[in-house]
Amino acid sequence: MANIKSAKKRILVNQTKAARNKSIKSSVKTAIKKVDAAIAAKDVEAAKAALLNATSAIDKAASKGVYHKNTASRKISRLNLAVNKLA
């Protein structure tokens, strides 16, 4: 356990940020799963609608620093490719 005041603060701040990042990553994963489910069901309209939501969630996560911009771009690209193959 930390003894120095600044170290104690860093622990608290890091816990807060980790919880925030975990929540954002979880929502992104859920959005991606919805796209994958629509693709598996071969539902083009649902897949496109889910893709819009997933793209938005991934972009927001990247803008908040949860994902690197290239990681976000790669995730979006792969989802787009999968939906376009379906259509």
C-alpha cells in the first residue's frame, strides 16, 4: 500500500479511469456482437443499422483514448467488410 499522498491519489485516479475504460470497451464489444449476430442471421438491414451504432461507439472510444486510432480504424474496417460481403 502506498504511503505518499500523491501515490495514494494516483491509485484512486487509475481505478476511476480503469473503470471508465472498461465500461466503454464493454459497450463497444456489445455493439460489435450485435453486428456479428445480424450477419450470422443474414439480416442485411439489421446489420447495416447495427454497423452504424458500432462505428459510432468505436469512434467515441478512440476519441476518448480508450482505443488507439489505428485499432479503431481496423475494427471499423473489418465490420464494414463483413457487412458488405453480406449485401
